[in-house]
Amino acid sequence: MLTRRLLQAIPVLLLATFSVFMLLKLLPGDVAITLAGENATVERIEEIRRLKGLDQPLIVQYGQWVMGAIQGDLSESLLSGEPVSTTLARVFPNTLFIVLYAVTLSVAVGVPLGILAASRAGGLGDKLVMVLTSVGVALPNFWIAMIFVVIFALNRAWFPATGFVSPFEDPLAALWYATLPAVALAASGMAEVGRQLRSSLVETLHSQHFRTLHAKGLPFRSILWKHGLRNVSVNLLTVISLLISRTLAATVVVEVVFAIPGMGNTIVNATLQRDFPVVQGAVLVMVLTVITVNLVTDILYSILDPRIAQQ
Amino acid sequence: MNETKRKAIDALPPLRRRQVLSGLAGLATVASIGGLPAMAQANGENILRVRANANPSSLDPATGGSGSDHTFLYNHYDTLIDWEPDTLAPKPGLAAEWSFPEPKTLVLKLRDGVTFHDGSACDAEAVKFNLDRNRTAQISNIKQDLASVETVEVTDPLTVTLRLSAPDTALPLILSDRAGMMVSPTALGNDPETNVDREPVGTGPWSFVSWTDGEKVVGTKFDAHWRDGVPGTDGIEMFVMPEESTGLRAVQSGQVHIAYQLSERQKILVEKIPNLGIVSGPTLYIHQLYVNAARGALQDVRVRRALSLSVDRNAFVAATQANVGEAAYMNLPKAHWAYSEAAAELTTYDVDEAKRLMEEAGYGDGLELDLRGYPDQGSVQRQEVLLAQWSKIGVRGRFQNAPVAENSGRFFGEEKQGDLLMSAWTGRPDPSLTYALLYSENSFYNPGRVAPPEGFADAIQRSRETADQDARKVALGEVQQMVMQAQLTIPLAVRYEVDAVTSEVQDFNANLLGKPKFNDVKLG
């Protein structure tokens, strides 16, 4: 399965990077003009285009990038000259840290909420959880982020309003800096995990199989933890897997709001400046991450439910 | 079913207690982590932290391409000539004095004992190396700035002589910009085609420590700086935060000391924040309309004049800049040493005269124009105010908005699309450069490539033949009157510098160039 999935990833990677490359080239604007400076002559702009290989046909430019990428060379930023691999090695762990923090929060809060709602289906607790999770799903991340900054950073000064510390430098400070962005990112995740889990659990707990377990005299706690959660674990895993991919995408906005030097910020700035090697490299890493998450999810499916592996 | 529910409720308390306990534990952890800011901020460091609005394109003055680089470059490089912050009049920098013994020769006398961060001497040989590199190296983006320099000679260890192809008294102010920033030849390995893009070595107040792309640039105090008491802090950290609101939040929360180049509308907001102060002042940045005088009705100077005279610039500033700024009656702000009252009178609001001119030109029944602009909120607001004001003389149109690169390319480039483009002019240290770049027949910023008024080139040249500022002002005044009479651009409003600073910041002032310098800033 692993080999098949890895082979399937190749056309996905090519299609994604080629689409992004062509879209960037279709965008108006010329990075050579930016590079040439404020009083640039037409000759200087042409000279820069030639020096940077921007005068080559598009397919040649893309081909050169692919050949380099296969050999581990993701080229250099057109603007700063920094190797793209260096940039990505610096910013990707930051994004990954925020995403994992946010997903952990989503699961840590969403799962108890889902269990609470499902075990009191139709009751006051269930209704309260449903209202809260509806709000969580409906509110956009960036709005929540800004409200959190006003309350917890500017008014209460509990957390920093902007910035980031790498977990490799200072893990405690890293958690402190990442808390507001992670909570902002996790708000919809918590709601989604809670709602999905509640829905799956209610359906499972109402099935004949569980009625039989109950009739056998098993206590509810045992039914819930030993049988119920195990039955819905595949659904929960799917939700978490999708959540990781979506949270990765959502960092684009939240990183800008909190000035976090991560993938999202890098992609936004590079796109605005038409720095296509950086955008290409970042997209490649993002696509690889999503593919990896999906692959791990598939493997976990087969562990949680051996019937899937047999199929 | 009801029985199941009842049992479920009965079974829950232990679980809920556990949840409550873990929740409380989580909250306690968060609260304890939340106690960190006070510890982290009370560190007593004398490090100036600044929010910058863009990542630098390069930290080598010869190879960079962005106007926003200067704020970074000033930290690590001094310029041969400096300027007065309030007027941009030239004053000594690395060159203690300069003179034009004859119109085609500029002599620079350098300060003694100035060294680069790497310890090498900033002497005449180093200056010659830099000027030659800037004007001839293939990697240089500023060759055009020094186009009038024919040769650079070392007269003695502290004297450099520039032989010019034509009189050019604009050179001293050109040497206050990128072209005058001196890079250590040793750091370049004495090879003009190499660069210090990512590791600048100059003579500036802070020597370079690190640059994390898109995140921050760090400098540490250069103890051997030639000016006493400069820099005012032991270090500087420039944090890159392109989003303006994020920058404001950073200064509000005390994470940075200064957030510069905020929009005028933010000034009202900053004034309401108790722990922040404002540093503000006029800049050379002018919102203006570029006119393609080779198209349709705009070939008629009466129509161009009518468009300008019908703009109530004070109302425009009030509506679009929350009254922070000033009306622009020409391509310079009032505070500039070369400002001309006579030129300004030519564009003063007079809607009756504008109507008369439209009538005379045959457009008394109205005129539809092809207008171009940018899609950001501020630009759209300026467009709406302008259209409302033009409606008084029957001028109509709809702005076709697209990103800066796209619409600028289409308007100024080969396609020549649009009658007018609402954009801005960011200014140049010497006004003769501004006028030459905006109005010369083959200039990129002259979209119709129309010939400037007769006598324009002569007046520009005269402004460059004398070093006397009063005489230059007279010559430049003539240039300004010519171009405002011909109305080849329509200036609208001067943008003001709006910087938010914390109460610790001392000795930080705005400058007319609109590119802040932090050399003298101290933290109280």
C-alpha cells in the first residue's frame, strides 16, 4: 500500500506545482522590475531578466525547477538570494508547531465536548454544546484571533500580541507565544471534533448492538469508553486528519495576524512579490505534508479497524 | 431509551469531575504561562525594537531595489552627504565638506579616522572603490544615479575628486542616498562584482549581527562610530511585520518601541491609546494623478488645468487622510527648501475657472475619462472623493482598478492604457531628479512621452549648475511653474509620516524623506 500511495503522490505533486507555477506566471507584475530598483532603465530590467533566467520559455523555467527539486535543490529566492530550502527549513517547523498545538487543543477540548453532548443527547448539556460548537464553526479564525489579542494580549497582557519563539530555542516561551494563535486556529477544530463525535456516538449508542450490551448489564461508562469510542474511532481519525490539512491552510491568515514567521506568511509575501521559487518550494512542502498525513491516516485506519486492511 | 439516558446521567459524575479537574489544571498551566510577559519584558536591555513594514530586498545599497530598504540600510551605513531632517537641505556626512571648484568638478573632503565595522579605513581609496562600483559594476542597480560622473580620482588620502560630464549640483543629495552609502571594500574582497546582500559591512551606527528572512534584522552598537553618542542604544532589532494592524498591536503591547509608516487614519487610533506617542510630519510622498497628455481630450492643456483646479485639496485631505497631511499643490511639500509659492498658486482650487476652461475646450457638456487606479481601501476612497469633486465640472468616469504592478505596467509601459492613473510619487532627495524623472520626454513616468514645456531642460540644467541653494531654488521654481502650468501631473495630497512610539522612546523625529533614521534614538 505504501509504495502504491507514494507512486500516486508523484502526479499530484507535479500537478500542484505546475498549476501554482502557471498561476504565478499569469499574475500581472514583473519581479525583474522590482529587482531593478526605483530608477531602473529598460536595459537594466532586461539585464536582470536575463541574469535570473526569466527570459526563458515558461516550460523551460518549470522544467529547470523540477530537475533541481529532484536533486534536492529548490533554487534561491529571487529577492533575497537565500536558498529556498534554508527558508523552508526555518519556517516550516514553526507552522508545524502551531498546527500540532492547535490540533491537540481541538482534540483535547472537542472530544470531551462530544462525549458530554452524546451522553446527554437532547438534554441541556447537549444543547449548550451544540450552540457553542455552532458558534465555533461559524466564526472566522482571523476574527477570533483579533478578539483574543485585544482581550488577552492588549487588555490583560497575559500573552504576547505578536511574534514567535522556536520550540527548539525555548519550549516554554514557544508555548506561551503560540497559545493565542493556536487557540484561534483551534476554535473551529474543537467545534468540529465535538459535533462529529457527538453525532457518531449518538448513532452508535442507539444501535441494537449497544442496546444488547446495556441489556447484558454493562455499566454505561464501560459501554462508552470500551465500545462506543472504539466504534467511532475511525470517524474521529478522519475528522482529525482533515482538520490537520485545514489547519495548515488556515495558518496563512493567522500567521499574518500574529506576525509568525511560518509557511503562511512566507507564501503570502512571496506571492505578493512574485518570488516564484519560494512559492513553489512552499507549495511542494505543503502538498507533501498533506500526502503524508493522508498516508498515516490510512495506516492508522487499518490498525484501528483490521477489516480495512483486509479490503 | 429514557432509561438509557437516566443511567447515562447517573454514570457521568466521575467522568465530569475528571474533566473539570483536568480543565482546571489546564487553566492553571495557561495562567502560569500567562505570568511570563512581565518577567520577559522587565529585562532592562537597551535594545531598540522596531516594527518594519517589509523585508529588505537586500542589505547592499548597490544591489537593493526597494524604497523600504533605506530604513534598514541607515542602521548599517553612513552616507557621504547627510540631510537636514526638516528640509532635506544637504549637510556633512562621511564627507566633512564638499565643493564645486568649477561646475564639472565635485571635491569631497572626508572625515579623518572613520572606520568600517571590519576595522578597515573609510578613506579616499574606499570611497573611490564604492563610487566606481556603484556607477559601473554589472550588479549595481544605481548606475543611473551617477550617470553624470565620468571619473573618480583620489587626490589625497582624505580627498576624492569627481569629474563630471555636465554640471550636476544634484550630486551632493544623490550621495545622501544609496549611491553615497559606503561599503567596506575589504568585505567585498576588493571585487566590485561581489555583494554584501546578506552581511552588510559599513560605517553605520550598528554593525550587522543577523538577518532572518521575513522575520528580523539585528544589529549591535558600533563602538567606534565617528559621531559621539551615536547610536543611542546598544542594539537594534527590526521586526518585519507587513500587516499594519499587527504592527500597531505590537507597539501597543510593548513588544516593539516604534512602529513606523502607519496610515494617516491610524493616527486617530494611536492618539486614543494611553501608553503611546506619535511622531508625525510631512514627507516627499505625494498622492497624485499621472496624466497621459497624448490621449484624447487630455492633449488639451485647458482640460488638464480644469481637472486640477476643480480639486478642493483641503477637503480631499480631510476626507481621505482624516485631516492628517496637507494639500499638494506641486510635486513637493511646503516644508521643502525648493517649494515654490508661485507654482502652488497655479493649482489652487477655483471651480469657476475650471468650468470656464472646460467650456472653452468644448467640454462644457461633460467629459468621460478612462481612469485607472489600485484596489486597496485607501485608493478606492481617494477615487470616490475625486469623482465627487469632478462631478462639479461634468467629468465622469469609473476607475478600473488592478494591483500596482499590473496597472502601472499597462499605464506607463508599452500598452499605454488609460487617460489618468491615480498613484503616488515617493520623492527623491534632490528635486531636480524628481522633475527630470517625471517630465523628461523619454522618462518612464511620462506615459504619453510628451515633450515638456519649452525651457524645461534648460531650467533643470541651470538648477544643477550652481551649488548655491537660493539660486537652485529660483531655477527649480521655474521648472515647477512650467510643469504645473502644463499640468502634466495633478498632485493631490502630501502623505504624512505617522509613527507610533512607546513612552520610553526619546529623540526620535520624522524626516521629510519619509524614511526614518534611528541613529539618535534613546530609550528612557
